[in-house]
Amino acid sequence: MNKSILHLIIATMLIMGICMFLSGCGCGDDDDDDNDAGDDDTASPDDDDADDDTADDDVDDDVNDDADDDCEEAPASTNENTLLGLQYLGSGIGGPARLEFLTALDADSEDQDALYGLILSDTLMNFDTIGLIAEYISMLMGNFIEPDETARADDIPDSGQGFIDDVLEIALQGLVLQYTDELIERVPQALETPCLSLELENMPMYLNFDLVAEPGGDDWDYGEVQAGAAVGWALGGVIRILTALNLDFDLSVIAFFMDFDWDSYEILDILAIVVDVLQNTMNDEAYPDFLTYGEEGLAKMQQAQIDMGLGFMYAADVYDHIRAETDDQADDILAFADLNANSQWDEAEPFVIPPWGQLDDEQMAYALAFEEIFIAVSASILDNTEYDDDPDNDAPLNLNDFNSLLSAMGIWPILPGVEMPLNEFFESAEIDGPREALISLLNILDLVLPDPPAY
């Protein structure tokens, strides 16, 4: 698997949740196929007597007569704090930007640019935290594999739980849960705002201090808000899950994967090796409680359930958001390549996602495979919750839901139909964490995968 595909997978997972409530903007277009400024936006095709010809928004109307661009955007904010916050975002600086936007919203809670900017600044802060965690893991595993003589013994945890505790400390000091809760509060307000849009020339995004993307354009709209919210929800859910489980394991497992020569093996052999290593980890008698609930574990998992479920659900929804666009895609951040210039998405048209731009066939195969996974995982996690859109039927995750991802990897879709009700891991007091389920899953994969090569 080449690096561009690997990066696509990583970013797709980070962007999970890319959307909440697919808000459209129904601002009065009558669908009578008259796009002139004199159209008075009632249902009759012969009513266009120009009696509303003032600041009519139909001058932007697209050929499909849809409502997404048929409204008048709010004027750009003139608040000094908002403008300074946007300057910070343009330099990829989330913390100071966030403070400026909060000050602006205290003065005017309807300042759309400040509201949008706050969501983006929370997203940048979450990316900063992910970068710090990645840097810590890289440093730690480097010392674990090749010990640094200057490193103190107490700088290197002696178990997996110590390692996870360090990661959690970084995350909590980075205020991940605070930003997640802030997104939960602010995102619905943003997505209920008619004609939400922001002009931001660029916003550098860093992971582990490396520039990974620099999106920018004149039409930051609902999709990008949803993308920012997704990162927060998913990251917050992961942090809560980590606090819920006993994660004491042999730290050398992580060192093994960090030092593994991935380019020397075929994908199917890599999967077999991963399953073999994980089976050995789960059978390690020194760590019999690995992946069982810790103190108040079930209560913490229940808190994480909605975060994780919505994260996956919004990740699936972003695909619908992109497909539903009917305006000019040239200035959109998350977009599709309008190859036939008909102002609507068509089956063969690829997505445009920063930093890759227009996805090629292989990247699109991965992206569509993840869409199927996001839909299945979110439905299973949110089953029997207030967000269950089919409460009369159970929605267990099926192992063969991942076959499309195997196909994208060029592997024969070999996974059998085995049901896994993910919601039970968050809800049931009779299940002591995911340990036994993971052992069963690994045993199934061991049966369908080839024997691992020497490694």
C-alpha cells in the first residue's frame, strides 16, 4: 500500500464525523425553473411579475434550481476580535484564535464568522493535541527500541497502562474534552444558521509538527463545520474509552509495530501478522485483565457511546453532503470534480479532498469503502439510543461489512458474515469490556487468513 493511500486512510479516520445534520438552506426558490431576478418565488410558473425585484438572491441560482445557493449570506463580520481570530486561523494558530472568537461571541452571539471560527479553532487545537500524542509515542518508542542514555528510567513507562496514562495526560492537558463539549454546544447552532459561509484564504493544519493540509477558499460551509466537529467528537470518544478500560499490556507490542518493516510484506501477509501478534497479546498470562473495564468503566463507556456513534455517523453523512452540492465547486473545500459541468454530482465524478485534491480511482475506492464502514459502525454503536433511526430493528455490525475495504486493498473479500452488536459494549453490565469479543474476532480472522510468514 503506497504512502498516499495510507495517508488517505489516516485522514479519513481523523475526519470521521464530517457532518452533523446536513443542513440545507431553503430560502424561497420556487422550483419553477425561472432563474431571473424578477422571479417572486411562488410555486406557479407564470407568476414572475418582478414584484420582488429588490435584493433577490436568484442571481446566483444554479441550473438545477436547488435551494443551496438561493439565499443571501450574512455580511462579513467587522468585529475586531473576529477579524484578529481569522488572522490567527490563517497562520494555523488555534489557541489565540479561540479566545478572540469567544470574546466576539460574548459581544454578539449571532456573529456567524466568530461562530464558524470558534469551531475551526477547536479543530486546530485538537489537531495540535493529536500531534503532541504522536510526538510522544515516537519519542517513547524510539527510546524503547534504541534506549537513549540520557533518558531517565522514570521517563519510560514500564507497562502499557503507564503508556496510556501518559497519553491521557497529554490529551486532558490539551483540553480535548473541553473542546469536544464546546463543539457539541456550538455546532448545532452553526448548522441551523441559514446560508452559513466563511471566507478564509488558507488554514494550515499540522500533525506532529508537519504541515499535512492547508485548505482555503471563499466557501467554507456546512461540510467543513461538520468535518471540524467530527474530529472533536471522535477524539473525545476515544479519550473516554481509554479512561474506561484496563489497558495494561506488554509495551513491546507497540514497539514491534513501530519498528516493523511494512514495505517488505504483501497486504494479506501484514493482516496475518497483525492478527498473530494480537492473539499473542491477548493470550499473555501476565496481563489477564487487558481490555476489561476499569473503575467505573461501564459508566465511562456509556458517556463515550454517543460521541463515537455520532462521529462515525457524521463521517458517513459528509459523503451525502458532497454529493448534494449544486453550486460552483471551484471555491469549496470538500467538493466533487464537476467533470461534465452540470452543477451536480454524477456517479463517476470523484471527490476533491485536501490535501490530495481530486482523488484518483484507487483513493476513491478506499473512500467509498470507508463510507460503508462508517454507516455500519455508527448504526451498530447508536442502536437502541435516541439517535437510532430504525428502533424496531437491531443493527449489529457484520464482519463482512469490511470486505469492501479488502477489495479496495486488492484482497479477495474473504471475511464471513459474523454479527457484532457494538452497542452492547457500551451498555451491557453483563459484558466486562471488549476483551472476549476481540479474542473471538481474532480467532475467526485466524481461520480465514493465511498462516503468517516469518517476521
